[in-house]
Amino acid sequence: MKALLCTRLGGPDDLSLEDIAEPVPGPGEAVVRITLAALNFFDTLIIAGRYQVKPELPFSPGGEAACVVEALGPDTKGVSVGDRVIVHQKFGTCRERIAVSTRHLTPIPDAVSDEQAAGLTITYGTSLHALRDRAKLQPGETLAVLGASGGVGLAAVELGAIMGARVIACASSPEKLRVAEAHGATMSVDYAADNLREALRTLTEDKGVDVIYDPIGGDYAEPALRSLGWKGRYLVVGFAAGDIPRIPLNLALLKGIDIQGVHWGVFVDREPEAHAQNRRQLLAWVAEGRLTAKVHGVYPLADYAEALGILKRREAVGKVLLRM
């Protein structure tokens, strides 16, 4: 079978398509045939050896996919041969088939396409965990999303709107803000042109924001934190800007602010049932037509360098998918 392999650390052009042995399911495992694998920005880091997960060479990138169950090992439960399912792994889904524990599989409802399902786990899973499990976002609250057109940011915009929040999209260009507005944001801030703190204060009529969703960090973190209202919640999701900010803790004291870390990968390992419930909720919202799971593009497996290049250059608006 074909697999996209990282045999040496580097960029997308250092990867190669190889023929490898077919997988065999062990106890509690299923062999699934990948139809669409979703790529994420962290895939560009993991193949360069710059990510917290460092697989042994050779390995396949890709942490999520839509697939079909083809074979079951002993003592399996929850799925049957022929089921369409989504799968989540730390890496390894950019190949035609994988053997995986059935606890990492969730059935795809008939009303949900593979294109909608393939990239639903990581970015949307991260954002749902942040907004529901950590911030406990309530209907009518104000949510400001930094990096609102990126992977997790756009997911947070969509989910915040579904959960009944007033969503303020914050991004670095009018084009990116239009994308966020098309997916549920009712207000927006171009932080490349405007003062982020002052703009958020104006939009909330000096009441302050209830929840900040921040996957960016860097110079935007402190002004965003200062824009929070009484008992606001600041979600630390990532540091796409590259710099980890140093926050004056007196800001948290003065307004009773909660600074909440969002480490979705550890949440998945420590609270697998809560993670499974979140995945089922996401799929249900897609089936109901409430969640769109925007797809940037679907590329043949042979075009992996182009697909990863889009992510590396941060040009993606929505999910980038590889068709096996």
C-alpha cells in the first residue's frame, strides 16, 4: 500500500511516497482504509522535528482522517466492518490503511460527508474543549477570537456562534475578517490597523469581553487580556506569533480574571470519554446543518508538498485535505 513517509527531518519536499506492508489488526484494533486525511499546521512542524511529538523515523504525518473499517482484530467493540468513521492519532494518517485502537474511532452519521468529517477532530475538538469544558461559555456572552480565520480560530468562531455567544472576530486583514463573518462572527477587529484593546472596549461599550480565545500570543496577548471584563476568562490556546508573552499577574487580580490553559492533547489522553462526547457533538452539529467545517481544498496524495506548503505559508482558510 502507499504511504506518505518522513524518512528525514525537513520540509514538505523532503517527504516521499513509498510502498509499505499492509497493517494487521491486533487485539482491540481495527484496520481502516483512509479516504481523506486532514493536515494541520503542526504537521509542518512534526516533519521538521520542531514539534513536541517526535516520532521515530520513518513515520507518516497526519493526525486525523475519515475512513472505512475494513477488518477487526480480537476483542473489538463499538464499530463493524463497513462503518464510516473518523480517526484521531498523534501522527500516521497519511497512508492508505492503518491499524488503530477502536477507542480512537467515532462513527460518521449518514448525513455527514467524508469531506466534512475528515478535519473535524483536532481544530474543532480543541475549540470545543476550550469553549465548553474550560471557559464554560454561556449564551449571550461576548467571545473575542484572535486569529479568527486560522484553523482553530475559525472553528472557535463557528462554535461560539452555535453556543449562542456574540462573537468578535479579530484578524490581520479585511479579507480574513470577511471569512470569519461568513461563519458566525457579528463584529470584527482588524488588529493590523486598529488598537486591539480600544476596539474591543468600544465594541463591548466599555463592559469588556467575557472570553478571549487566543491561539496567537505574542504582542496581542496583553492588550487582549486587558480588554476582559469582570471575571472574564482568557484561553491560552497557542503561540502562533512565535513569542510566549509574559503576563503581569496583577491584571488577573484586578478583574478577577481566570487565565485558562487549553492543552487538548493531554485532555484527550486524560479524559477520553469527555473527548468522545465532544466528537459526537461535533458530528451531530454537522449532521443538523449547524456546523459547516469549512474545507480550504482537497488535494491528491501525490500533491502533498503543495498541500503542506499552503499550511506552512499560513494561506489556508479552513481544512486542507489529502485524498488517498
